[in-house]
Amino acid sequence: MRRLYISAALIVLMAVLSGLHIWHLDNFTDQLAGQLAQAQKMAAQEDWEGAARLTRQAKERWVDHEGYLHITLRHTDIDAILISLDEALAFLEGGEKQPAEYAAVNARLLAQLALLVEAEVPTLTNIL
């Protein structure tokens, strides 16, 4: 009987930890998405330095969380988002300002962040 209780406790613990992970990841990606959306608005207003600053801050936050992210997520997803952040910064810091290309890269980056959380939620689609 004791084994049953220990097993049940471990299952509950894993469920709670999974829920905390999803909650933390959702909050983290929402904050990054907010920064990137604001950077998009700044770029649309031709404030390229402000947009670059916000995007750089988002990248620094992403890199600061890489240890946690590499433990809990697929490496290809993490690397794809880092590459997209670098690409967005290249458009912002480049000599030629190309708003349409930057908007496309930023939109892809926002979609990648949203899909990252969606892939972690235990739904029937993700389980199957």
C-alpha cells in the first residue's frame, strides 16, 4: 500500500511541476512578445534605435533563461527563436532600414513564441 501512495504522490508532483512550467513559460513568452510588439510599433514610427534596444533586451532575457529552456524544451525550438532574434536585430541595426522585412521577421518570432507555449500544453493533439 505504501508503494501506491508514493507512486500517487510522484504523479501529483509531476503534474504540479508541469503546470508550474507551463505557467512560467507562458508568462515569460508573453513578456517577450510584449517587448517585441512594442519594438514593432517603434519601428513603424521609424524609431529604429528604440526598436533595436527593446529587441536586444528581449534577446538578453532569452539568453539569460537558456539554461532553464534547454532543460525543459526542445533544443531546435530554442535555437530557432535565438536565430530569429538575431535576424530581427540584423534588420534593425543594418544600414538599410527595411520595415517590411523586419515586420515579417518579427511576426515569425511572435508566432514561434506562441507555438512554444502551445506545444507544452497537455492537449489531445499534443499527446497523440
